[in-house]
Amino acid sequence: MFRQSLNQLLSVPLTRKTKLATKMNAQTSRHNTKIELKPLLFKVGFLLWILCTAIGCDETFQPLKENDRFHFSVFGYLDATADTQIVRLIPLRKSILELPPIDDVTVTLTHLESGEQTVMQDSLYRFYYDEAQTYNYLTNMEILPEQRYRLDAKHADGRSSHTTVTIPPEFPEPWFSNPTVLRVEGVERLAEVRVIYHLQYLHPHGWGEPFTITIPHLERTNQFTPTSHRVFLNPTLDQEAIRGANCDVLDQSLLNIYIRNREIFVASAGPEWVDFLALDEVVETFPDQISNIENGTGFFAGIVSKIIPYNQNLTTLIECEIDDDEEEDE
């Protein structure tokens, strides 16, 4: 969710230059799906509106049933720090479970300053425990700070949607003024802050599969000047959230969660960025209110991101406590 977060922009890290693609691919796991669909750039309600394609999710309420205006749903961002760009894009559909054909769809990305253009490659993407599907479009085109890019999606019959975004300037590496305060300078529009936890279950029989959880921190951020921000970190609250999201649903043999690594994702956005925290939750659900997609619905942004190691005072083990009553029942 944007109000708590970028996911579903995406959701969503390994070596720095491949973090974005890895993050998006990782969302197919059960753990990442639960958390990663509500980070970066959007609220879940708005995302569901996009995925339902602004035509309605059922037969009882279809405000745009006779749709001749919105052709594509677009969701994503261009990150000048990543080497792989991913856009979630799909022709309008009547149901989140419906997967329209894309054989006649072409998606291009154009660098407006140079005229360089690339055709993006499609890839099927499943989420919500494989119950819903959409398409990701990918490219390795280099994205440069302070440059403009146009995204076009076209049907063979001429229907099309497009948008143009501006990538923000580079900004200095954020730094810690103390172990629980991260300073972010030189950023006019702070789009996203989240702490990324790389975890692994530890049970009596050995280690489980590694997984990742992200904790949104944008609402824990204060803006001190137009370009200066402070992120207030609380590892104890983070660990309680991790424990609550995992320990209650674990088999009793899975007693602990090991924190393998921890880092912070920070993103600055271009001038098209909308202050989602300030929006009314009902207003957000209408495609005309915040969408920047011409002849379509959704939101597309330009960002520059940083990932900062965050292992100060790291507690490496989260214990899943078993209630005394449950132990007695056993």
C-alpha cells in the first residue's frame, strides 16, 4: 500500500544493479506476496482498481462497462539506479482473474532527449498465491537522472495509452546520525522508505528457505527542510511485526526466525509524483484523480533509489513464543 509504503512498485535485493528485478521476481513466494504487494508507490486499493482495469470486478457495479476511453492499466516506475526496468501493464479487463491476450500489444520506452527507443519484453506474472495474473514488461535500457522518458502501449487496432515521466536528480548516500535515525538529504520528493529484512526459519531439524519481508517507513519520516528528511527507525517494532506476521501461522516445530541481513530502501521521485499520504482514500480509487496515464489508468513514476546497509545493533534471532496454555494442551 502506498499509504504504508513502491510494490506493488513494486515491490520488491541482491547486487545493487539487479535489486529491482530480483525484488519483483521474489514476489511470487508466499512470504513476499504478503508484504511486497503493498510497498512502493501505490495503495492496495488503487492497485486493485488498476488490476480490475477500471471496468469493475463484478457484474453488480460496472461504472465503465461501456469503456471506450481507458485502454491499458499501467503500474510501475523507472529507476535510474537499476539495470532492469519493470512495468506492470495489461489491457483493460472485466475481472482480476481474466487474462486478456497480448499478442497484438506492443510496449515501447523512448528516451525523449536522444530519441532512443526500445521494445519492452513481456513476461507473465502471478500473484495472490497464483490466483491472479498480469503481465510485466521488462527492458535493460539505461535510465539517466534528470531525463524524460515516454512509455507507449499500443494495440494493433490503434488503441493506445501513454505517459511521460521525468527522472529526478541523483542524491547523496543517506547516512545515520545515530543508530535509529537515517538522514536523507537533497531529495525534494521522498517517494519511499522501507526496511528490508532477509530472514530464514530456524527449527529443531535445521534451516528453512530464506525469504524477505519489507517494513514501510514513509510514515515514520519527518521533513525538516524542502530537501532534508529524517527517518526514525524502531527495530523493536519491526521485529514485533515480523513475529506477528509469521509466528502465529507457523507449525509449532518452527520456533525461531533468523535475521540474515537488513537494509533500507530509499527512493526519490520526479515531478510527476503524487503525495499519496495526503490523498483521500476514496478519491484515490477514481482513475481520473491521480492517474498520469493518457487513455489509460494507473500510475507511472521516475525514481532514483538507494539501498543502505542497516546492521547496527542487529538482533539476529526472533523467538516465536508458544503460549503456556498451548504447551499444556500438548
